Amino acid sequence: MLHADRSEKNLREPFCGSHEKPSSFGFSNKPALNEASELETLLSQTLSPNKRAVVQALIHAWESNRHRVHLEHTS
Amino acid sequence: MSDDRVIRRLIELLQRRFSNEDFQSKEKLFELIEQVILAETDDFLELTRIAGLSPLESYGGQNLIGVSFDRKDLARADFSNSLLIRASLIEAELSSANFSNADLTHAFLARAKLTSANLVGANLTSVDLSGADLTNASLNNAILKMVDLSDAHCRCASIRFSDLTGAALHRVRLEEANLSSSNFRRANLSRANLQGANLFGADFTGATLYRVNFHDASLDGATVEGAHFSDNPGVSREMRRELIRRGAVFED
């Protein structure tokens, strides 16, 4: 079963556009905001509120677990 | 847009978003998303099960605007910091659930069971909580402007430093509740039962308090300027004189 990471950091992260990794030049590699907003719009305009909420929670849980796995592999 | 096209477009966007990732589980994620979107049901708990999520632990901090889980059993679930604007939770079992700092503006919680629930710091503006059971619940620092708590059971609830401006509190049961330092300006508490409640520092300016039971509830330290009293059990003659001196209006 997937569980969202319950850390304070993750609770406060917005659903979209929250993954920034510093590039080698110190600039942010933020994914295009319009893509994040397109994802949000697609979900809210084409799915029922229940399906949208579950899909968003699923992506959030996957991202949280991925970060945890990544940290475990690199530490 | 058909479901297939939605799924294709969604996976395209997620592929781009996770382009640097090389995890096998990415495929599993896409498969689960597809299963949720194509599911015949719109039942929140069934969709949660299909997604492999925990109904009790997966929704804290999430966007749950407009979701519906009427009559569902979500006791002890974590909805802290979630957006539940216009969500429908009518007659849901939510005992000991955590809604701290959640935004429930305009949500529907009529007859929901919220005993010992945590609603500290929640925004409950214009929420329908009529007939809900909030026995022992914590609503400290909550925003309850224009909330409908008619016929709700709030015995032993803690509602301190909360804002109930303009709230509908007809026949609400607030025996032994702690209402200290809360704002009841222009609220209607007709026939409410405040027996043994702590009202220290509460503000009843302009409130309607007809037939409110004040037995064992001290109004010392409460603001009553322009509050309307009538037929109140538990208000002695001495207390009445003192309240009138402080600006209360007695209509009996």
C-alpha cells in the first residue's frame, strides 16, 4: 500500500510544480509551470472530483515514496 | 475528451515531468492511474482501494475540493491541512478524524459523527454541521463564521478562541463545553443548552439568546452588549440586573 510521506516538508508542498533540482550552474530546473497547470486543468476538467482527488493523491504518494527510495539509495 | 485521450495526455505530461527518473514503479503508477480513471465506480473508498492508497493516511494535505464521501466510515482518518471546500461528508463516520488546519468552507457535514475529532485551526465558514455529533471534539482557533450547528451535539467540546460570528446555533447542546474567548457576535443560540459551559471571555455582542439554558454557566467576564435574552433558565434576578447593567437586553 502506498502512503504519502507525512513529513512537514511534503505536507506544505503544493501538488504541482514542486520539484526543483539545482542545476550545475545553480539555476532552478523547475518543470514548465504551464505543464503543471495543464496537468491540474486536465484532471479537474475531465474527471469527477472523487477520481481527480484519488489520482492526485496517488501521484503525490508515488512522488513521496520515490524521494524516500532515492534518499535511501544515495545515503 | 474520452477517457483514453485523457489517460494518454496525462501520461504524456507525467512522462515529461518524470523524464529524468528511471524507476520501474513509474509504469506501475501509470497503470494505477488508468485503472482509477476507467473504473466503473465513483465511490471514494473503492477508488482509494483501486489506487492502493490508505483511506486513513493518504489524504492529509491533499486537494479534496468537491469530493463526496457521504455515509462512509473514515473514523481516525487524517485530513489535516487538506482542501475540502464544498466537500460532502453527510452522515459520515469521522470519529477521531484529524481535520486540523483543513479548509472545509461551504462543506456539507450534516449529521456527521465527529466525536473526539480534531478541527483545531480549521476553516469551517458556512459549513452545514446541523445535527452533527461533535461530543468531545476540539475546535480551538477554528473559523466558524455563519456555520450551521443547529441541533448539533457538542457536549464537552473545546471551542476556544474561535470565531462563530453569525452562526446558527439553534438547540445546540453545549453542556460542559469550553467556549472561552470565542466570538458569538450576532449568532443565534435560541434554545441552546449551555449548562456548565465555560464562557469566560466569550463575546455575545448582538447575539440572540432566547431560552438558552445557563444553569451552572457563569457569564462573568463575557461580553453581552446588545445581546437579546428571554426566558433563560439559570439566570438569577441578581445576574439579570448585572447583565442589563452591562448592556444586555431582556425581552421577558
